[in-house]
Amino acid sequence: MWSNRIFSGCSKLHPISIRGRRNISLSRRINSHLSISEEVQQAFADKKPVVALESTIITHGLPYPENIKMAQQVEAIIRKNGAVPATTAFIKGVPTVGLGSASVLEYLASTKDSKKVSRRDIPYVVANKLYGGTTIASTMILAHMAGIKVFATGGLGGVHRGAEITMDISADLEELGRTPVAVVCAGPKSILDISKTMEYLETKGVHVSTMGDPGTNIPGFYCRDSGVSSPYNFSTPYDAASVIHAGHQLELGSGSVFCVPAPEDIALDSKMITSVINDAVKAAENAGIFGKDITPFLLKKVWEATNGKSLTSNVGFVLNNAYVATQIAKELNKLEYGIVPELSEESKRQELTDENFIPSNLDLQPVILKRDNQRNSGDLVDSMVIGGLALDLTCKFQKASTNKSFFRTSNPGKIETSIGGVGYNVALAAAYSGKKYDQKTRLVSAVSKKDGGADVIRQIQELGHLDSAGVLIDDSGENMTARYIAMHDDTGELVVACADMDILENINLNHIEKEIKRGKPSWIIFDSNIGIESFKKIMDISKDDNINAKVGFEPTSVPKVAKLAKVNLRVFPNNDIDLSTPNALELDQMFTTFHENDRFDVDNWFPVIDSIGVNEDFRNKLDFMAKTNPDMSEFVTTGMYQQAIHMLPYIPNLLIKNGSKGVVLCQLLEDIDSTLDSLDPKLPIATAFCRGSATINGKHTGVLIQHFPATTVDTGKVVSVTGAGDTFCGVLLSELSKNPSWLLDSGKKKLDAVNRAQACAALTIQSNEAVSKAIIESRAS
């Protein structure tokens, strides 16, 4: 009854039960009392970005017809830049999202009967079927009801001067604390107490960020710098969108504010505005003006002092903010859906119709956004890690309890909890190491919604170094967030561990595909916590012509590395996997399971292994290495090198981690002669090679084996070896993303890269952290 009554008499504007175009079906939950225009509904159905707009600037801010021209300009800018505008208002009491027709906008802009509607006014306006312009607060309410997450406006309301006496605080701030909509604005108006406004927003749990380099202050609407520091800064639309996306994933329920300093050519002088406002405040006190009357008094004084420029600048600020909000909405749309669809024909026609309202001299884009280079901008990343993200519990026994009986009794020791998982550790190490090069590494994984997974993401974001936008919150209820429990003796060596990683086995394959296509990384590392079907998906998508990423494999553990043998891998030079970082035990298991699954008994493997050219001379070189280099003895005498050579057709770059004995790199190269050109006998790299019989593009293939001594660490400083291998892999990933040419070197460039990875692993084993934060400042990285 209520919904039928509320929508009566509303032409061209329809309730959500619209019988309209091609049976539009919305997956989002939308309040049934809203009237949503067909264009906005179609945008929802097509998963297009939508930007909400207020209407008090139409009903109460500007005179007619300037107000209607401004409204059309703002909508045109949003359409032109790839989103759909949704101006909110109350039309005959109906809460409306998207005005739908020019006649409705014309009436709203020209009538004198419109109410200024905030939260408190909504029931009255609805009950009495009135027209109303929406404030920031009511626009947020309607936008949230409709499922719109980004809203563009001019200036933000705030705490008024003298509020400690008058309690005059804008309802906008209260709404921001309880409605999850992002407001893109030019900052609080300069006539307000901006410092107290920031304090109030902090109390309400509202994220506030200002566009610009770190340290950029909050703008003061009319002026670019209010002198009040901003809690956070953002440089790209993606930065802002990722914050919004994280807030919604965590279901925080609060809004956010993204302040955009006005372009310099339309901003007003900060010192002049401050002086005018201070003089106006004194004049108001002398005249006995206070409470609600002081705001219009101050605005009038600013308008007079600027010869009306303050009002015209207001329009420019709104247009500027609409542009930025559109870019943020598009990035948010990609985070949620992985796409930014093209505009509908209706929107394209509307854009052409409205474009003549945009002033010819309005050139917003050059002054709007700071863009990173292509590899670091927006969704693009340098590297990606797909794998384990878990809650880690680490136990270290006290020395007195490390005897043969501790397995059957409780033991005193220290227990610590942290975020871990091989994928997380590898990604974090890559992020730490790549920070000084402005590299971006994204983690792709999954956590469970039902047992604190959102809190895990929040902790990663608070750390601030790793892009967690690829972590999926699984709301199926079928799996728990992954957990790992490790027992260490008093020296830090691992004794036994247990891992519950079922959720990672079942990561949504479409999610993996979407993230790879979105990030377009140059290198992808995946670990064996994820499922076999995920392995296949990664290998398949990475070879897409639009991606063309190199793929690395981190074995994770001896039991889990066996999964790889279940995959029908292609062989060199069309190999699916380019690199792997097993330790000695993992290499042995890899070889064993490949043998058991007949991977060394297939037609395409034999020609490659035959062409390698392993002969007596090569074996003699290896024997000499073992005799002259004790750290290589185990690698040669136990047959480890034969295992590695058998694996090379499938994985042509094996970096075998052997603890205190260093790293052995085994490679199958397309052009071994070019690689050997950089060989330097003065360097501490033991080397053996053999030239193969096969050629690729006239170049000889061949095998290269090199040993890199370990970084020396005082055993008394070792805290735990957990995370050392992950750190090594992550730093290598950073080195490969920065410049992969070192992998085809045989001298100093390769030595430097491997040594950096080993040195950072050494920092980790001397730390209580799974990945040492000291990597960021370390010269090693």
C-alpha cells in the first residue's frame, strides 16, 4: 500500500519494479521505495560505473538558469568520461536517483517550492509529496539505497566556527560515519573550522584522503591548501578506488572523503580568503550574528570580497570533482567486475546532446590527476603472486624441552600469531624489495567471510606495502580461512608443521583469470597451496597475447609439490613454467613424482633431453666443482644434478635452495653462447656448462649450472628459518620484474640478483617476522 501510494503521479520516473527495457534484472539489493531512472537501471544491469550527484546546488545554490546549465555540464562530463550520472532529488515526495527527463530537471531548477532535504527532512518531504534538493547527507542515503558507491559534490559541510558553544555541526559528517558512500569533494568550506572537522571525522571513523603527494594538506574548498594536514594522500584513481573497495569488503559501514584541491586557475588565494573570513567573523561578533545566521553572512562577505568569483568558482570545483569521481568510479568498477563496459547508445546520444553545455575553455584533465607510468598506474602491476594467505601460529620450544620426548607431552615455549602463507610471504618480500623502485606487487588469494577473513585483509592494508586488491572474500561458507601451525626447536629449525589450506585449493578460477587480465603482470609466481585447476588456469591465461607473462613456481612443501606432476606441462622452448625455487627435498619430490607419473616417458620430453648434450666432459666439470667446492659436493654426489637436468625441459630455470650451502642455479638456455660471454672467472661463481646439439634461430641451446655461496649469518642470531625461502623467492621476483635480463647473464648481474635475494633471506631468519621489514631499507635489496 505504502509503495503504491508513494509513487502515484510520477511521470517518466519509475519505481524499481519498472516494466521497461529488455527485462532489466538487478543483482544488487535496492530499496523498493526508490525511483531510479531507466538510464541508471540499465547501467546497473550492464555493470557500468555510476556517479551520484546532489541537487541542493540546483535548488538552493545557483540562480536559474545557471543552475540547470551547471547540472547538465556535470552530467555531460561524467558521461563523456565513461560513467553514468545519477542526480538525486525528491520529486513529489519520491526519493529519486537519476532525474530521467529534461522536464523534471527544468522544474526542479526553476521552482521556488523545493525544500533543502537532509536526513531529518526525508520523512516530512516524502509524507507531504514535496520537491526537494538533496544535501550531501541525503544524497549519500539515496545513493546507498540504490547501490551507488561514489558521489561527486562541491564542498563538504563540517564543524562551524564556535561549534563548542552553538553545537552547529553539519549533518554531512554524521552521515559519513554511518553510510558507506565515498564523497569526492574540494574539501570543507573555508568558512568552517577545518581542523575540528577533521577531528570529528576521525571520531566517526571516516577515512579522509587528499589528492597529491604525501604531505599535501586538506584543501579549503575555495583555496588549494587549508593549512590542515590530511590523514592520507592518494595519487591515482586506483588508489582511492582500492580504499573504497576494501571498506566495502570489510563491511565497515562508514563512508569516506576524497578531497581534490581545485585547479590552480580557478582556485582562490588562500591568504586572501583567510583574511576575509577572519574579518567577517569579527564583524559577525560585533553585529551579534550567531548560530544559523552566521554561515550566510560569511558566504556573502566572501562573495563580496571576490567580486562574485567565489560563486562561479564553485561551479568549476564541482565539474572538476565530477571528473575525478568518474575516474575513481571506473577503477572501482574494475575492482568489482574486472571491466569497464562501453556506454549504452542512449548514454552516447545524451552525451552529444549535453556536450554543448561544457564551456569550450574548460580543460579539466591536465590539472586533475597525477598518473604513474603505465606499468604502475591503475590496475597494472609489475608482478603478481597467486597462492597461500593464512593465519600463522608459530611455536618455538625453550631449550630445556628440546629432547626426544617432546612429541608426547606439552612443552614450554613461545607462541606467536601472524599473517602468513607462502603466497603472502613471497608477495610481501617482493613488495618490500621493490618499494625503492616503485614496483607494484599484487597478491591473489582467498579468505573466508565467516571466520575473520576480512580482518586479515584489514591487517594487510594497515601494513601498507602490499596490494591486497586481488584477495577474494569467499562468502560461500564452505571453507575456513587458511591456517598454518609450525613447531620449531630452540635453534629456530622447523620440527613439524600442520597446514589447513582447503580454501586455497578452491579459489574461484574466474577470479584468477580476472586478476591476471586486470593486472597484466610481467611475472607471475604461484605456489602449490592452490589447486591443480588453478595451476592450469594461470599457465593458460599467462600465455594470452595481451598478457604474455612469465610464470614461476614456488613448490611450498614436499607433499604439495607433487601436484605439479598431475599437470600436462609443455616442454622447452614452449614451456608453461619459466622458473622454480625448490629446496633439495622439494626437488627430489618433484623428480620422483614426475617419474611416477611417467613425465619422463613422453614423446616431447625425449628430444629436448637428448639435445642437451650432457657428456663425459660436463660430468668431469661437475666432479671438479664438487672436489674444489664443499658446498657443491652434495649436489653432485647425491645425484641432485641429474634430477635437475631431468626437470629442465619442463622448467628451464631452477634455483635450488640449499640453506647454508648456498644456491645452485640450473638453466636450459636458448642461446648459451651469449650467456657465456658475460662469464667472469674472477667472480665467486662456480660454473659448469655444456653446449647442446639443438639450435633455435641459429643459436645453440645448452645447460648452465652455477653455484652462489650463501650469505654468512651468525648462528646465534638465527631466530627462525621460517620465511627464508619465501623471502628468497619474493626478492627474486622483484629482481625479475625490475630487469629480467640478469637471468640470461652468467656474471656480475646474476651474482648481484641472487646475492640480494640470499641477503634478504638472511635478514628474515634473524627476525621474528616471516618476512623481515628490514628489507625495505637494506642495501641488499
